[in-house]
Amino acid sequence: MQQDSNDPSSLPLQRFLAARPKPRAEESCEFCGAAIFENHSHLVNIEKRGLLCVCRPCYLLFTREGAAGGNYKAVPERYQFLPNMVLNEAQWDELQIPVGIAFFFFNTSLGRMLAFYPSPAGATESLLPLETWGEWVKRNAALASISADVEALLVQNVKRSGKFESFIVPIDACYELVGRIRRSWKGFDGGEEAWREINDFFARLRRQSQSNSAEENSL
């Protein structure tokens, strides 16, 4: 059973990068009103389940646990590839997700795990059986490290072949993917442009995961 969610995919969901291009006049921090760059940071509004575009100083204010009474959380910048994720076709089919991509995160205001998949209509929720996530965590200890509300498990069933690619990613990356698919999808199977967007997105995830891993190993 699926239901449409509030679709935040129209928000500008580019991530903050080291390079700092000139700000565009029409973009401003949703907290202080300062001009922000095209590649900027995000906060999650816990109660409204929405993303806010913010400047770097405002973002840093909310990296501390419990800031603003816990009503807002800074979206982390962790990308982690999970090459040993234990997941098979039968487990995937239990989710009744009609496409080969889905993301999973814990929403504190609802007190449960949520599962979504991208579609031409936006982010669509798939009802996640309560016992499913617990079983996944038992088999994959890394999933216990996912931060509620601001990080997600993103899974791609590669061409529905039973070969899965799994990543821990910032929640805004998931909605960036949703937006890409919504804008480019054509016809029944999406078309070449949509699949180019999907392939480019996951290629970037692999590069970012490798970069993060190299930085951690150098510490």
C-alpha cells in the first residue's frame, strides 16, 4: 500500500561544497536572510518534515545536539558506501516497492521508520512493516549509526537484478534524486535522460563515499 507524501523535491537541494561560487540574489538563508550560495547547507524542520536552505553560520549553530530544543537539525555531510549490506530479492519484494530505488529514515515526530521511493509524481511513501527495519539492523550493524531525521539508507536494486547498492547519505541527497527523476522522467520506463540522471547521481555517491573514506583514513 502506498500513499503520496508532501513533496519537498521542488526545494533547491544542492549540497554545500568547498568551492564557494558567487551567491545568486534570489537565494537567501531561511533563518537570517543572508545571501546564500547555490551549493549550500540544509536544516530539517522536525515537526513539519521540511528542509530549510541556510547559510553556513546558521547551519553550524544547529550541529550541536539539542540546539533550538531539538526542533531543527543540521543535515550531516556523510556519504558511506555499504558494500557488505545483507539484502536479497525476497527481502526487497516484501516492501512492495514498484521501482528499484528506495530510501529509509527514522522520523522522530512520528516515532517510526519511513520508506520512500522516487516517482514521476515525487517522493511516494511505502508502508514499512515494523519488524522489517529491526531485522535489517540485526544483519547490518552500520544501519544503527544512521542519525534520525537527517540521514537515510539509500538502496538501488541495480536493474532489478537482485544486485543491490546501498549507501548512508544525507537526507537532502535523497530528495535531490527525487527532484532529478521528477524533472526528467518520460513515458513508462523513464527514457534515456532520466536514467542518465540516475546513473550520474549514483556515480557521484560512489566518488563522495570514496572521498569521505580517504579523509577518515588520513586522520
